[in-house]
Amino acid sequence: MHYANRHDLELAGVFEARERDWRNGAVVYQVLVDRFAPSANLDAKRALYPAPKTLHAWDDVPVKGAYLDSHKVWSQEIAFWGGDLASTAAKLGHVQDLGADVLYLNPICLAYTNHKYDALDYLQISPEYGTRDDVRALAADLHARGMKLVLDGVFNHMGRNAPIFQAALADVHSPYRHWFVFGGEFPGGARAWAHAENLPELNLENPAVRAHLYGAHDSVLRSYLRDGVDGWRLDVAFDIGFTVLEELTRAAHAERAGSLVVGEIANYPREWYPSVDAVMLFVLRQLTLRLAKGKMDATTYGRMVTRLIDDVGIDNALKNWIYLENHDTPRLATAVRDEAARRMAQVLQFTLPGAPNLYYGGEVDMTGGDDPEMRAPMRWDLVTPHNTALAWTKGLIAMHRQHRALRVGNYRTLGSDRLFAFERYTDRVAETVLVVVNASDEAVSETLMVANSKLMDNTRLVDLLHPDSAEGCRVWAALLDVTLPPKTARVFGLDTAPPGGYSNYKRVQ
């Protein structure tokens, strides 16, 4: 019989509830539809890319071009590679085989550019990509695989070519005139996001705009949720503001209970809940890259990360997206060229509280610098059994998914000096995971204190990253002696059932 202590009773049901929420600790895989998989019917849709748009061979690399003043876009914004929703669906086996829980698509609504952040009509899918029926089919396919679908919602601004914007621009009496903010002080005559004339901002203070986006039954947000979409990632959510975000999130939950609203919020995240369910952790990415590049020591990193988790709270932290690269940043293999440091950063991505967010191609160490290099087509030629980066990524994902503490567990630091060390734990001591990181350029030996009252003396630790390793560590009187080579991370589980039939965990679980 297991006799629970008071602390066990306080935690009763907490972790089970977290496990029932798919948003906690989910592994997210991000795809740019145009660049993920080549279309099987490219010849049939060449007419969808009229000049000045350009259509490229899959092995072409995107390059920065010229600004086209007549269209208010850069030429690289209208360079296409021809991927579509059908070709994405054809590669779901790869995404599933990686172990991802969620497919997140960059914008797919009708728009002029390849990135689709300049919507012309939110309720239509860009014909280069497919139709609403293709979205429904993709959602159904993902659900059959036990996976979820998240779309990119660009609700702060539309595209300059949007019919409603052109109508409002041409006629001061247009019913859409107050959907935007016009004035001679703005370049191009209308307030635009970050002064980009192709991206006129929506007037979110107008109730009609909010109704169209998320308030009405037939609104953009609600109708896609009814199509089977499971959540929304909101572009430039910090520009949308607390009040509108909170209304939008309530609308999403009312339409589809348990749906996800995650905000692209570069600000410190503490006060952005419950306006959104989760944020993209810009600050954690910056901290982790600085650690990996040797621009921050482990002690400072640990102090700031712990402050971040404490400030947002563990239940919010578990839903936050932890990303190291995406469509707006240089790829990780370019940003952190030292492989050991890069692998160390990835360990943190998959062990700190949150939902690890993979950008397509990151699993094979695709390279790419600033825009548009980081948006190159997927390198399917690198997806082979011999790709060490792919094997490493699959191993991290499998570890994250296998260990309950990494998906939904609490967080606390281990007493350390030169290392960054922390514990992920649940109400079951056998599920405890210890993570130790040496970010320095030299080997470090240190004694760590593991403040877990259920951790029995003389417990043997198992190396989860290298399960075949013969090396063993033990915890003695809550103390762990470790030596880590430079730029390395160790992830330990507990051996609570050693051979021989005797375990001192028989009454403590």
C-alpha cells in the first residue's frame, strides 16, 4: 500500500488534468506551405503565378531582390516554389514519424505574397495552396493520426490589394472606410504595420472589424475552428493588445473548447495571460542563443530562466512555444555553428517547461541566414537514415514525449554554482528528470543539491540521452556529484527498480 503524504494530496489530480490538455508540452512542427513539399500538379497551376511573380525549381535558393514600388513588395516576397496543402498532406508521414503532436502552418488565406501575411480575404484559401475543403481534409487526416492543426491568424493587418481596403481607399463613404485608419500623415495614406505600405492595419476599435474576425458566428476565427482547426497562432499579437486578444481567446474557447490561442509576443510575457493561452518565448530564445554562443554564463541564464518560469506560472509555461528558429530568424545551424553548443541548446528546448516548436528542416540541420534565406525549400535529400541531426532530433522528441515530467511536470532548480541544473518532477518520484548543462569552454565538476524529499539515498541515475552508456551517477543524501565536458548537457532519469528484487521506494512513490 502507498501511503500518501500531505504534499501528495495537494498534487492529487494536477498532473492528470495537465495530461488531458493537448496544449501542454505539445511538440509543434511549423511549415511554410509554399516551401515544404513540391506540388504533384505544378504544371496545372502555373497560371496562378503571373508576372511579376516568379516560380522556381525546388533546388533553387531564395535570394534578396529589389523593391517593386508599383506593388509595394520586395521581389523575394513574390517568388514561389509551388508547395500546396495537398503536397503538405502527402508528407504528414514524415511529421508523424518525427513524433510531432501539432502541425502549425504559416498563413494560408488568400493573399498576394508567398508568405501570406497580406490577406486579401481571410475566408478564402490562396488558390496556389488549395481550398477550404483541403483544410478540412488536412485537419481530418491529422486528427486520424492523433495530431492537431494550428493556423496562423494575421488579424492586425491585411494586404493593400484587399478589395475592402481598395474600396475604403477610393470612397470615403465606403462601408469599409472605418475598417482602416486613413490620414495624410501615413505613407500611402493609411496606417500600415511597421510602415510597410502593403500591410494596412485594421481598425480593431471598430466593432464590425472584431465581429468579422472573431465575434460573429460566421467570423474568420470561428468558421475555421468549425472546419476542424484546433487553434490559432496570432501574428504580431503584441500589436493587437490585451483587450482584443482576451475577447478573441474567449471566442475561440466558446467555439471549440480546449482550442489554443498562442501569441507572437516579443514582450516579457508575464501579464499577457489570460489574454492568450500561450506565447512564443522570444525571451527564452534570446537567452538560450546567448548561452550557446558563450555570451552569457550558466548562472545568469539559470537565474533569468527561473524568474521567467516563476513569473508566468507553470501552467502557462507548459503551453508556451519554445522555439530556436522560425521563418523570421536565421536557422539554428547558421546562428550557432558549433555543433556541441547547438545540441546543448536543443536539449534545453526539449526539457524546459513548454511546447517545443520545430521549424521545418531544423530536424536535418538546414542552414540559412536572414530573410529570405531561412525560408528555403525543404531539403528532402537530407532526410536519410544516416543523417545524425535527424536521429538526434528524433531522440529528443521521443525523450520529451516518453517522460511525463518533461511534458507536464513542475520545475525547480538544483543547487549549483557554475552549471545550470534543474529538475522536472510530478507526483510520482520515479518520473523525476534531472537536467544538467555546462555551457562553458572547459570541463566542470560540481556537487549539486537535489531538493526532492522522495529521492532515496543511493539512487542510481540513468542517462536518458545515451541510454546505452555504462557510466552511472548516484545521489547520496540529496547530493549529486557530476563532471560535464564543455558545451554539453546531461539528462538523467531515476532507476527506482534495480535488479535483485529490493527497492527502497516500496513505500515512497
